[in-house]
Amino acid sequence: GAFIPVADFPEMKPLQDHWQIIRDEALALNADGAIAAATGYNDIGFNSFFRTGWKRFHLYWYGKEMPSAQLNCPKTVALLKSIPSIKAAMFASLPPGATLVRHRDPYAGSLRYHIGLVTPNDPKCFIDVDGERYFWKDGEPVMFDETYIHYAANETDHQRIVLFCDVERPVHTKLVQLLNRWFGRHVMSAASSQNVEGEKVGFVNILFKYFYHLRAQAKKLKAKHRSVYYIGKWVLILGILWAIFW
């Protein structure tokens, strides 16, 4: 099914055992406004979520350590680093009235783990995965397969903050495991973002920033000069095909 028993992953238990320590570091960050949307177009994996109120503070991303996380929440980072199957982690906030639209994650190499840190403890603040609904509770972990269509909403007057982790998906053969780890280390890591100015950004997000601005300019051109837009579009397509096949 879409939800997976957390008991099948006993290595995650230290997070539940120490969830209040994690919560306290998350609350300190939240009080400083550090759990926030990206300041620029440099978080391709979550860009659409920011539009509906979702916020995050990255703790670790597929081998990329975050200096701001080590500085501001060292106990949480130490706990995460003690569990090798955790490939990425962040604090994720869903403020009152915020939503996450229906989506599925394209990367099937991980499973999604949440543990409630600050939650309304209310069925009106929920995640729906493949038609099955769960509402977050303080100190309670949940794990699900994020390749199923899922969405979330906070229909309460209270903020929801969870610890959000990508956990390595168990596979049947050593070869698939090696391929999955290679993909995470070399491809997923290239989508690393930043919490504060000065932290390194992966090249995928560097490209995304320029692509986003280029797309915005193309939309303006289409609105004002539709024929010029389509001529330019086909020239670009033909140029790419020529470069590939000539």
C-alpha cells in the first residue's frame, strides 16, 4: 500500500526517541523565520509548493551538507548522520490555510518519512496518499511511498512543522542498490538548494534559475508578438535537432 509500517525501518527509531530535541531546534529556527520559501528560483524540486504556502529548511541533501543546518541545529544533524539510510532531510512547514496540490515524486529511489514536531493534532491538517488519509500528531512518525499521488492541507488555525526525510528504498538486488546510490549521489545531489545566501547550490538549480527567467520572457513575447514567439520557438527546436543529428 501507499503507507508503510515504520516498524519495518528500526534504524529510524532514534528520531522518535529524541523528537523533542529535534522539535526544540525546529522551533528556534521557526522563531527566527529561517523555515522559509526559497529566496530565488533555486529549489527546483519544491518550487511549485512555495506558491501555496509551504516552507522548508534543508538539513541534508543527498551527500550535500548544509553549513547553516550544522550551525543552527547540530543535534538534529548529528542524529540524521547517524542513520545512513537517510538520504535527505528538512524541516517542512505547512502554515494555516496552506495546501500542497496533488503530485507524485518522479524519483522512486526513496521512501518518505515524516515525524510530527509541531502539529495541530487535528484531522483537518492531513496528507492524503492514494486516497488514504493521515493526520500528523506530535512525536508520531509516518512513512509512505511518495510515487503515489498525494496532497496535503492545513485547514486549521495552527502551524504544522514536521521532520521530512528521504529514506533509501529497500531493493532486491545489490546491482539495483548500487545504481540507486549512484543516482542519488550524482543526480539528486545536483538539485541541492540553500537556506542562506552563500551556501552552494547544485548545478541543476543554477540552470533552473536561468530557465525560469527565460520562460518568463518567452511568455511576455508570446503575449505581445505571437508570430515572433512561434518563429523563435521553431528555430530553437530545429537548432536542437540539427545539433543532435547532424
